[in-house]
Amino acid sequence: MSMAANLVIIMVALSHLYFLALEMFLWDKPLGMKTFRLTPEKARETKALAANQGLYNGFLAAGLAWGLWLGAQGFQIKLFFLACVLAAGVFGALTVSRRIFFAQGLPAALGIALLLLA
């Protein structure tokens, strides 16, 4: 079960690195605008906000990587950062789009469940 938890945590961390790239570097590019359903004008207006958001996604990925690097001693760190991801996913679903919960919150919830079962 520990291996399954770690695999899910790796997937969550990698997805947050992807979100970082989308929000910090690709926000006003075709992929970023298509992903977030933005017009060129809206992308231009919100680019700085998105970059800030992307940076936070990078911190989440770094925290999960730190917990993985610590191995069994990283249990609480992995749990904390997964809980942060879950909270962000729930908040995003409530305030922006339900899609955010499925992309961010649900994988984190699965990671938490597997971590607690391990």
C-alpha cells in the first residue's frame, strides 16, 4: 500500500509541476489559453496573477517531493501537503470550476487515503 501511496503522490507532484508550467510560462500561449478557456485579452490581463498561482503549485510539488525524499519519516509532510492540495482543489471547485476538484482534489484525496492505509 505504501508503494501505491507514493505513486499517487508522485503523480500529484508531477501534475502540480505541470500546473506551474501552464500558469507561469504558458498562460498566454495557445496551450494555456485553451486549457483555461481564455481569450488573448483575458490572458494578458491575468498573466501576473496566474504566474503567482503557478509558483504556489510549485511549492506544493516541492513539499510532496520533500516528503517522498524523507521516506517513512516524511509521512506527516506528505499528509500535510496532500491536505493542502485537497483544500485547494475543493476551494477551486467551489469558486472557479468543478473540473478543478477532479484534476487536483480527487487525486490528493486518493493519496491521503492510501497514505493512511499504508
